[in-house]
Amino acid sequence: MKIAVLPGDGIGPEIVGEAVRVLEALKRDGLPVETETALIGGAAVDACGDPLPDATLEITRQADAVLLGAVGGPKYDVLPREQRPERGLLRIRKALNVFSNLRPAILYPELAAASSLKPEIVSGLDIMIVRELVGDIYFGEPRGIEVRNGERVGFNTMIYSESEIRRIAHSAFRIAMKRGKRLCSVDKMNVLEATQLWRDVVIEVSAEYPEVELSHMLVDNAAMQLVRNPKQFDVMVTGNMFGDILSDAASMLTGSIGMLPSASLDANGKGLFEPIHGSAPDIAGKGVANPLATILSVAMMLRYSFDRSAEADRIENAVKKVLASGLRTADIYQPGTEKVGTRQMGDAVIAAL
Amino acid sequence: MKIAVLPGDGIGPEIVGEAVRVLEALKRDGLPVETETALIGGAAVDACGDPLPDATLEITRQADAVLLGAVGGPKYDVLPREQRPERGLLRIRKALNVFSNLRPAILYPELAAASSLKPEIVSGLDIMIVRELVGDIYFGEPRGIEVRNGERVGFNTMIYSESEIRRIAHSAFRIAMKRGKRLCSVDKMNVLEATQLWRDVVIEVSAEYPEVELSHMLVDNAAMQLVRNPKQFDVMVTGNMFGDILSDAASMLTGSIGMLPSASLDANGKGLFEPIHGSAPDIAGKGVANPLATILSVAMMLRYSFDRSAEADRIENAVKKVLASGLRTADIYQPGTEKVGTRQMGDAVIAAL
Ligand SMILES: CC(C)[C@H](C(=O)O)[C@@H](O)C(=O)O
Ligand SMILES: CC(C)[C@H](C(=O)O)[C@@H](O)C(=O)O
């Protein structure tokens, strides 16, 4: 099991550091894992002017899975588009063809109070959002800013082909089969032809999954329903752009995005694993960031890329135990619990393994 | 004051009926108002095969303002795209060039319990979302579904020109000047060139409004912040597509979308006024729909198209009085209040005028 480790920017190195320590603890118990670290994002721009250097790409290509921290920071916002840290992220997703982005929104009972929603609305919340990650308006051509009729015009192309929709639909149906067997596909078919095709193809694919109850929802309504009654959902599947918005809204329902991991998988189960939160430059280097989302991303890696459910369960149970014991990083701290730093949180998870 | 009245489908005729009765009550008090009714949506398709007949367009062109109910229903979903009720809505927006869509999200204290969010998160909520309504991927060309390399491909074009962004930005800044003087512009400039131009032009326009505090937020973060802490916002401005999603999420924060009106204005203040909720085919014809969003849309019409703040205030105060008196339609009913139908609610507002 070769894992490429890409700490990135901001709190990235700190939180990835703890996740790697968890991997090393499992290695001592016999997990055959090797890691190799490489640069991405602003750190890579600083070192060699490119947010995704060839060397990094090569290391991730050789690896069986990639663990990523986070990218970006205010100092890079002034750079030209091609050098911004986010471009490194978008390019690695595309290069590795990790088209299926799994973003669970789970409410941990111990952290229920952190949600801005009423407890009865979110208690027990467990949604899986499946977001297409390497197509849509993120990558569509033509795109750009140019002068037409004497004024600037900015344009992008939302585009999906049948085969792109088909593979993400299969991915979502398979996940629904392993969960509550309910899949809600989100589109804007009443306005956008690209998503009319999306709906048509999802319906075609559904014929192969007769056990899964398929429903469709318009994206504006989906945004409302996530606020109104999120527990109506089991698995949701949608395109890259809508998925970006809806998955962030869904994760915020839990009130603790410092807890949420993500997996981005290619057709063979090779994947890129990262916390859903950002690089939090304001608290970088202070040792106070929450490493749990990254540690839980390692659990997703073991489950989805290496078929190691037992070890994945061990990590997830260790995290639950640590939460039950009352330890909290600053982002999830509440009166009556014990505030700890990044390193102590990592220590606690390793001890609980 | 010539008002074109377009009841539309589902509960449209019932709720518009009450709003027109409110207008008639004001007419008895001296408001110089004339109304003319016309077909739109499914009702127009049934009558003449076109969701926006020429006759309707002509009537709305002659009018000083348009009052619309709602369009759509399951029986029309099987029609070809050009005949669907939603096309009538999109076409009238474009034909009247009502580019500035104002969607307030206000929490009525009496209805606070209906929100799925904790009271402290939403009490006193009063956001104005300004959504560009006649551009973006809704209308961008090229668009369609075609076969390329042996498979179907669906595509749409997100496009904004400098002048389109400039006029909606001015509209939003002017509204911010009349409110809390804080404007948050929402884009996805880290990925989409169309919204990079959006941000650039909004910043240019801001030079003319030095008193307004301008901020920028990425759309995924905006969706999160609306859930986490919506009261941080005063006025938000964004494009048609993001505005569709965010304004629906924002209105659901209040828990009572049956209460929320909207205004869509052209450059001269002529406008299209409609409730933000849909045609609710499931309860159509039963006399139970909530007419308050439509009645409040009349208040917005008086304020924005006719500069009649006094009458607008009268309507808004009447609605508040009725709520305070405990009357509720089924959608906002709670134990301890009195459930009434559409007509009784209209009667109560007229009595409270
Ligand atoms: C950083 C940005 C390009 C990225 C995206 O929009 O995909 C992020 O928001 C995410 O969701 O991973
Ligand atoms: C009915 C539909 C075309 C419309 C839109 O997407 O604009 C609606 O959702 C709205 O927000 O008014």
C-alpha cells in the first residue's frame, strides 16, 4: 500500500501529520503501508512556481492512494489563475480521474449542540453526497474572458456526456445499495439541457438497480429540503457545480465541518482522500487545528481504496471513543469538555486504536 | 396604475384572487388602479398551446406592473420543453427585461417556531437577496443536447457581460444604501471566469458607493454561511443560477415560504411581482393556500413600481396584525392558533387594512 502524502498549505501539514501518525500506528500492527510526501498548492508554488509540480504528479501516479491536507491562503490570491493553489487541486483531480467524490454529512451525537439546526431536525443525520468531480462547468470549454462588441464578457461551459453521467450514476447506485437503498438525483432539468441529459441517463442506469428507490429533485428545491428536513435523504448524486454548493450546505448542517472526511475515487477504486474543510490560514501553525476529518479520511481510504474495513472501523471507533471521553479541539469545544491541541488529539486517537 | 394580473396554475388563481381583492380595497380608498387578467403557464398551454401567448405579452407590455401567481403542474411535465409552464415564466422575465430580482428572507416573530433552525440563529432575520434574473446560464447560448463522437452530450453556457453585471450591481448597491449598507457579492471566481468578471465589475461599481461595505464570498461558502449564521448578511447579490439556489435556501431558513414575496424590476422600476413559492398542485382548488406571500408581493409592487410606500406599509402592517391576531393558513398553522382558509385570510387582511 503506497500512499502519496500531500500536506499542502495552512493547517494542512499539522493535520496530515496526525493522520500519518495514525497510519504508522496501524503499520506497527502489521498494515503494509509506505508513505511518500510531496508538494501541492501554495507550498509547491513557493518551492517551484507550480501548484502541481510534475514530480508530485508522478508520485501520486505511482501511489495506490493519495492523502491530501488542504490548499490555499490569502498570499496566493493575487497570483495569476494558473498558479493559484486551487488549480493544483483541480488539476490533480483531473489527472487522477477521480470522478466520484463521496462526501458524508454525519452528525456525531456528542457534537449535536454545535449544529445551527434544531436537534430533532438533525439528530442521527447520515447523508452521503456523491458529487461528480472531474466534469461539468469546472472543466468545460470554451471558457474565458474576452472583449465582444466593445465590452468584456466572461463565459464558461456546463457540459456532460452520457458516459460521464453513466459512470457517476453507477457509482452512486452502488453506494446506495450498500446503504439505505434510496438515491436522490439533483438537477435543474427545467432550465438546463445539460442536466436534462443528466436526468435521462440516471433514469436509464436505474434499470440496473431495481432495488434502489430513485427520486429526482431540482437543485433549488434540494437546497431548501436540506435546510427543512435533511433526514429525508440517504444518498444524493449530482454534478460538480451543484455538488460543490449542496455538499457544503449539507456538511454545515452538522455544525462541525472539522469532523468530515471525503473520498474521491477513480474507476478502479484508487482515490484522493481529504478533509472537506479548508486550509484555515488564520490558525495555521498554532497547533490548535482539528485533525479528526483528516484521520477519518484515512479511514475512508482504507475502506474504499484498500478494502480494509476492519482497520477503517478501528479508526472510526477510536474517534468516537475520543469524542465520548470529552476531548475537543477548539473548533468543536463546548463548556464541560476538555480543550486539546492538534497533537494531543492525534495522541488520543492513537491511544484509543 | 395599470396592473396585468397573471394567475397561472395550481393555487395561483386562489392566492392572486385575494391579492386582487386587497388592491380593490385600496382602490375604494382612492388608489387609481386598474387590473387586466391574462393567461400564463399551464393554463395558457391548455387554452392555446403556448405558455406565454402573444396576447398576454401585449397586456403585460401595456401594463405598469405585473402580478403573477405561480406556474406549473405535473400534467405539463411531459410536454416538450418549449411548451412547459416554466418556459412562460422565463420568457416573460426576459421579454420585460426584469433583470433585478429582489427576494427578501424575513422571519416573522410569530412564525419563528416554524424554522428548522434554532431560534437564536434566525430571530430577527432580515436578508435581501438580489438575484440577476435575465442572464447567466439560464439564457446563455450555445445550449442543447446533441450527439458527439457517438454519444449524447448536454451543454449550456454561463455568460455575463460587463454591462449586465454593472446594472445588477448598481441595483444591489442602491438597495444596500436604503438598508444596512452592507453588500455581499457571491461568485465562484476561483473556478469560473464568468464569475471572475462578475467580481471585477462589482468592485469597479463599488467605487460609486463608498458608504457601502462590500464583501465577496464564494458560492459554496455562502451556502454554508446561510446555514451557520444567516444574520451576518444584509444584502446579497449574485447571478441567476447561484441566486436560484441561495435564495431558496435563504427563504427556507424562515420556515414559512408561504409568507415571502418577490419583485423583479427593469431599469425603470417596472416590475413583475410574485410569491416565491410554487403552484402547489396538491392543494390547488381546496381554498387552503396561504395568500399572504402574494398579498405582500402587492406591497412590494406599490413600493418599488409605484413609489407608494404609505399603501405598501398599510398592507404589510395589516399582515402583521392578522398574524398577531392568531389567524393561520394550514402551512403556518401551529397548536394554539386559529386555522383559516385562503378567503378568510384575505378577508382578515382587508379588514385590518
Ligand atoms: C477549492 C475549490 C476549487 C474546490 C471546489 O470548488 O471543488 C472546493 O470548494 C471543494 O469543494 O473541494
Ligand atoms: C421555475 C423555475 C424556472 C424558476 C427559476 O429557476 O428561476 C424558479 O425556480 C424561480 O426561482 O423562480
